[in-house]
Amino acid sequence: MTVSVGLHVSPEFPAMIERTEVLGGALEADAEAAEKLGRRTEDIARALLDAGVVRAALPQSLGGREFSPRQLTETVERVNYHVASAGWTMLALQLMTGTTAALPFCSMN
């Protein structure tokens, strides 16, 4: 018996890349302040959340974009192009939230 499972490819991807590019200048302008704070500023964190970047790997059932691995990699790459630390943060966040959200919740007895 052959089971064929297709990889979900989000149609939202091109719009996400466009929104990420629009944020590029703001990410770059914010880099020094973020470095001093040791985190993204509130404005940039909100902009990344509003653009959907933060939820790129989450399943649609949890309000995410459910990007394929290739789409997620390219999205993080675009953020990374503008500010490497922001790209790294988005990658780590996606790996943690996406992986955790994809696992079934089970109770421990």
C-alpha cells in the first residue's frame, strides 16, 4: 500500500515576502536600539507579529500561516538579510513554536 502525503504550501507566501521587504528599512533602522536593549523594540516586535512573520510556522488551526519548510526558510532569510539577529530570533521562535504546536498534546499520568 502506498500512502502519498502532500506538503502544504501556503498561498500566503508571496504576500509575506512582500510585507517582510516593506519592514526591511524599519528593521535596519531599529538594529542599534535592539542591540542596546538585547531584544527587538516593541514597535518592531509588533510589526513582525502584525505582518505574520511570527506565526509563519504555526498550523492554520492555531492562527498561523502553516508555511512549508522552504517557505519558512525563505521568510527567515528575508528577515535575516536586513538584520541577522532578527532573522536568528525568528528562526529560533519558528522552530520552537512550530514544532511544539505540531505535536499532539498528551497528558502525563
